[in-house]
Amino acid sequence: MNTIYIAHFDMKIPMHSIRNKASSKKVSKDMIKVGISNNFNERKKQYENTYRSKTNKKSHVIFVKTFETNKTYRQCQDIEKKVKKNFKKENLFGEYYEKHVYKEILIFLTNILKNKQTVKISNMKPSVKKRKTRSKHKSDEYVGCKFFRTNKEITRHHRAEHNKKRWRWIDNNGKGRTYSEISRADSTYRQNIKDDDYHGNTSSVDPHLRYDIKVARMIKCDNL
């Protein structure tokens, strides 16, 4: 049985990724680690030791999600490569990623494993409860999508300059943009939303993506 895992960190000061090696990369609480192991208990002990404080002996690594699977180690390595490919911009080094992309990576891994093979999913730490808000639309409907411009042309009839800036930014020379890029704080997309109900980085971009896809028909969503 192999394990694919996601780990969080809670250290106040960045720590070296290799204990007692000053030249190793530093890891902070703003990062997550996505890894694989054929002996998870041993791997867990290794990481708890690596990220253990020398002063109070507290370990600052938290394994928040594990996927136990019958896939071969090679297949798990292929999945690891897919994560790195699809979240290239959020990949900091090795298998360490920006923390804000955790939810997307979790959904991405869940979809891969669920579609290919039934797996056991276990929580290592209870997630913090968030206040639920009512919505007519399915929550997180665009998480895990990549967005591209459609073939519909931008013409002089499209008078709102902020809309055109959003669409051109998403085009990205044909490479498109991920949901993470779009929803990131102060992204170009966010900067070009003009709506009385939009309150900056605390508001969801989903209603505006929905408009651009279903009403303006200027962008499209492809599932990764």
C-alpha cells in the first residue's frame, strides 16, 4: 500500500528542509508539501524530526490529508509529476507549493484517484469549520479548471474597458489561466471587476467568471 500525502507547516520562523544543513531550502508556514511514500509511518517520523523545534521540541509539520492507494509506486510518481505540471506556477521547489493552492491540489488529487481507482481517504487533522453561505450555484464549481479565451472576437461593441482587460489577460497568449491565478489576491482579473456587489479580495470571482462564460461567452473552462 502506497500513500500520497499533503502536509502543512505552522512554524513562526522558516526552517531548513534538511535538518542541520544550512545550504538547504527553507520551508515556511505559507507552503504545503505534496509527497508519496511506500512507508508512510516512517516518512511521518522523518518529517516530524526534520521540522522539530530545537527549543521546545515541538514538530511543525502537520499531515492534513493522506490517500492510501493500491497504485504502484511508479504510478504514484506519475501522479506527483501531474501535480507539478498542472501547478507549475505555484511550485516553489521540489514538491513544495504555495499554501493558497492547497484546496485545488486536494480536489485535483481526489479526482485523479477517484476516477482511476477507489482509495481510502483519511483526515489527519480536523479542518477548521467555516461559516456556510447560501448560494444558488454549486460551491467551488470552477476550482480545478483552466480558463481560455473563446474564438469570439472582442469588437468595438464591447465598450467596457475593464471587461476587455479581463478577457485579454485570461488569453495569456493562448496559454490560459488557472483558477488559482484568477482568484489570487489583486490579480489582474480582480482588478478589472467593476460591480457594486464586489468587495475586493474577500469576494468570490465565480459570479464574474460565470458571466464571462455564459453571458459574454468570451472565455471557456476546461477541467484539468
